Amino acid sequence: MNVAELILKKRDGFALVGSEIAFLISGYTAGRIPDYQMAAFCMAVFHRGMNAEETLFLTRAMLESGSVLDFSSLPGLKLDKHSTGGVGDKTSLVIAPLVAAAGAYVPMISGRGLGFTGGTLDKLETIPGFEVQLPLSRFRAVVEQVGCAMIGQTDEIAPADRKLYALRDVTATVESIPLICASIMSKKLAEGLDGLVLDVKTGAGAFMPSLQQASDLAQSLVDIGNGLGTQTVALITDMNQPLGRAVGNALEVQEAIQTLKGSGPQDVALLCEKLSARMLSLDVTATEFNRARTSIAEAIGSGRALEKFAQMVEAQGGDPRVIDNPALLPRAALQEVIESKSEGFVLGVNARAVGRASMALGAGRERVDASIDPSVGILLNKKIGDHVEKGEPLCTVFYNQAARLESVRSQLLEAFVINANRVEPPPLIKGVVE
Ligand code: URA
């Protein structure tokens, strides 16, 4: 096979067959195909797209570039959840121990934050001692012993994706549905799962702002999962305003712990419940879904989900005392309250603007290899539908560098839209794709 001919075929809008895609991916992973040819191929895919079959072949080739975990000797279901990324989304930290407490296994391989969206690994690393870079043998041992473990991608998992994602990042080819789908699903399906629930975000703070784009992405992800033998469902959920009240790594860990204690914000608790119940009842009948909801509520109410979280933290080298002592988490030195300039009802809290403000404080990173400040962030005092008096706090900024505050203050004031009339909070779940 000739690489230039395959690039030309895609450039001219023709579909590639499975063996051609496998040839490109295995050749690139092994270093036989250079970056410049793969970059041209990615750009051809960016412009011409891929049909469902090609996307499936691409995912399979990327998945098979590395190890696929085998947890078949464990007695329960092996399940995971993946979110396409949002602002204030700390649900993974709640869902992994929650679903494990309900009797399943959750071998979760997560990512770091990039741009205005946060990442699970950055949040976990705010827990003193917590180790996210475990070798696969240790990961497996924690999953077996505790029921859940959360680590970062390793060299063994989908190495083709690691190389391709770095290339796409610098060649303006990230925003392509087939490339995104193959990237996400090659990593998730390497976990050796029985079932996967996807949380595809839509709205101002989402990767795919429009409902149509989010639905297309969800359908493509679900088709790949099911096509490669893992039962997959997607919920399309609102990301117009941040999820919960905390945005920023250590602040979000604190809010996740509150949610595991049953005292988290209502939207975080509701989304965790819905996603977890879906995970536990993937081949859903209404009775099974309701049974799963009951076992989820019981796992929170009994304290077993919190206990699982503590066990996971300890097994991964972290200090479980953070559960009762949030002062052990990193804390920003300074705080400032942003007050409302008018009276009314909150019509919008622009998630993208809050995410950008949090990033400007140092909570997020512009480039994959940049470092972050785990202690900084924003606590929202008001969310959509709340009434606010003039001079009342809209949000509180936790920061370390005063020089960054001025621009953040105006960004946050602009993020809040205040309306004279009463406003209903938007529905959290906007659709289901199965
Ligand atoms: N997340 C991924 O893992 N891959 C993409 O291509 C985009 C988001």
C-alpha cells in the first residue's frame, strides 16, 4: 500500500477500507509513516469526514495499537462513564466509588484538563499523595481490591491515540467528529468494559455547543461502542452554566466529597444519580432502572460510596483524611467576593466565561504540558433561576496572584446575566442516545 495514494483517496472524498486504515495506524504508531503524511491524512479526514464504518475501523485500529485490559475473571459488571468535558464537572470522582459501592467494577482511565474544561486527573492530584500514574498491574490490583481505580493513560493504552492527539493538537485537526470519536473510544474500550455511559455536554461551556452537534457526536460514539461489542448509551446534558457551585481543582474535590456525603449541590447529585443508574442498567427496562436508582440512593445514604472513595484514595497513595478535613487540600491565599450590580433573577451563568476565568487564575492549562495551580478557582453563590439583590455575592474568587484578578472580575461580572423576571433553571438532561 502507498501512503500518498491513501491520503489522495481520502482527500478526494472516497471511503477507505479497514485494511487501509489499519495500515496507516500501525505504520504511524511504529514510526514507519512520518508526521507530515499523517498530518495531511488528518486534514483530509477533517475536510472529508469518515462514514460510520470507517470511523469504526479507525477506532479498532487505534484500540489494537496497544493493550486491551481483561477483567473477565472479576465476578461483577465492568462499567465506566466518560464525559466530553465541561466546567465544574466533578462527576467522575463521585460516580466511580458510587457504582463500585453498588456492586460493579469501575476501571477508569481519565484525562487532564485542557483549555477551559477541567480534567479528572488534575482534581485527584490535589489530594495529598494521590498517585494517578499507576502501572497497569497496580491499577488492576486496586480495581480488584476496592472495586474502582482512577488513573491516567499509560504507554500501553492506545499508543496510536497518544501520538495522533499530539499531532492533531498542532495541526488544527482536533475538531473532527470521526477523529474525536476514535480517540475517545479507543481509550475507553481498552478498559475491557461490559458497558459504557457517555455524558455528552451541550451548551456554551461544551466542546460541541449546539444540541445538533452534541447529538451527532453522541450517536457516533454510541455506534462505535455498540459496533465494537461494548454496550454504550449517551446522555446529552446541559453545560450552559457550570455544573454545581465549585470550579477549580481542589474546590471541586471538596464538592465531590460533599456529594458522596449526600450534601452536594442538587444538579451534581442528580447527574451522578442518572449516570450511575444508567451504568448499572444498560440493557434498561423501567424496573431495572428504578432498581438501580434505589441501589445508588442506598450507596450514598449508607455511607458505602464515601467509604469506597476513602478506600480508593488510600489504595492509590492518597490521604483519606481529606474526607473530613478539607483543610488538607491546597488552599488559595486570597479570596474576593464579586457582587451583583443589579437586582433580579439569574438568567445565565456563561460556563465558558467562568471556565476561562478559572483558567486565567491558573486552574487550567492552555497547552497539554503546562502546569496548573490546584488551589485556585471560583465558587458560584448564584445559579440560573436564583434571585439576587443588588450588592449580593454572585461568586467568590479564590486566587494567589493579584495581577490576574482585574480581568477575572470583569469576565465573571459579564458571565452573569440578570433578568427582571423569574427564570426556571434549565433541564439538566437534554436527550438520550442508545
Ligand atoms: N478528548 C479526547 O480524548 N480526544 C479528542 O480527540 C478530543 C477530546
